[in-house]
Amino acid sequence: MKRLWLVLSGAAYFGGFCAVSLAGCGPVEATSSDELEQVAGAVSSNDFDVDFSGCREFAGIGSVPKVNARPLVPERFALAPAGDPNSAVIVVRVSDCSGAAVDGHKAKAARVSQIGISLTGAGTDPSANINNYTLWYATDLGLLHAKLTGAGVDADVDQGIAFQLSPNSCTTGNLKVGASPPHGPAFTACGTTTASTGSPGPFAATWWQDTTAGTVAMSTTFPAIRFGASQMTLTTPAGSALANLIGGTTLTFPFLDSYNTFATAHMTVRQQ
């Protein structure tokens, strides 16, 4: 945890960076009449909570050309510095949880993929360790997708979100994650991981998105998260929106490359 704070602090990489962690609707998967009723009622209220349990995740922080990132983020948000004036900070996160209880409903297994640009300064959440602007969000849980889109968030349903942790997950290591949402860019990240042996600690992340209904803040608190290590390389097809952002088809994560585990996390989704 101490290493993470050094990485995310202004002194380590970012100067003043002190707060570092789509489009359309896909089909909603429901396997029972109760689930169908839950999804149908998901748009009845905009604000909601989610309790995650039994989770593991990959989190990577790297840099992209600022000239590519700036048009994707509303002008009122300041981009977090990335060590030089020509770069911005990108965050890629893929999580796999054995349980996700959406607005008090029965917990179900869920995976989430998030890609965003890190923010700093006015208009962000001062209580969070990291603030990011959401570019692409996907989940394989239909109810979570319905609640997010009901709140105005651009989110995709992606039943193919990958999170494979085994000796043969990919040719370059033991962890493979990725997503191929119907409206967002496809990507795969492969590499090796080292589980953390240190003590877990608290963390908080807020992901923002401006919508037609107003600004939405997706804030997650992690009471005790373990930050391990990974060495991952992301690939995305040439010409994809992600390739256009990073200025190529591959991306590494020099600022933070981490395989994490946490027993619980609580997310609030609120229109501002």
C-alpha cells in the first residue's frame, strides 16, 4: 500500500497529481420473471447503491497523448498531469466479483470493465484517492447495466468480459482480461501477476460522466484492498476508439500495474 501511495503521489510521477482509481444499450440478460421485474423497474429511480463481494481485479495506469484525451473529457474537468505537458493519465480496470447486490437485490456474480482519463482539481471528489472521467463502461450483469443506463450513464452489456487467472491464461503470463462491448472498443490485456503479501488498506475511487440527465458520480469505497503486482500489456485493434486514444495498438502501465483483491466494496451512483 505504501508503494501505491508513492506511485500515486505528486512526488513520484505526477507533480501535483494527488488524486489518481458507452455508447448505447445492449441486450439485458434475465433468466427469471423476478429478474425481468427487477430490470423493468431499474429506471424508476436514478440514484442507487451496489455492494460487491469476493472480488479480484486488474488495475493499470499509464499515459496517452493529451491531444487525444482532451476532446473526450468535458472542458470543465482538469486532466491530471502525467509527468510531461503533452500527456494525460489513462486508467484501465477489469474486475471479477462473486457477488454484486444492486440496490438491495440478491447478489449475483458480475464482471466490470472501465476505461477512463484521470482528473484533478475543481469539480472532482476530494474524498477520493483517484478521480477518473468514464469513457467506456461495460458489465455482464443485466440489472447493473439497467440501473446505470437509467441514471444516464453510457454503459454496455458485454457477456464476454474476460478475467482468466491460471498458468495458461495467455502465452505471455498467467492473467488475461479483456472486453469486447457492442458499442465500445475491444481490448485484451495479458501478463503475469504476483499476489500481495502485505496488509490490506482502504481506498476510494470516483468515476464521473456527463450525461443528458446531468453529471453522474460513481463512487466506490474499498474498506480493505490488497494491491499486488502485475506486468500487463494491453492490445486493441487498429482503428478502434481506444487505439485512437492511445495512439497505437498496445499500451503498458508504468505508473501502476496491479493485480488486486478485496472482500467487499460499496459503490454509490448519484446524479449531481
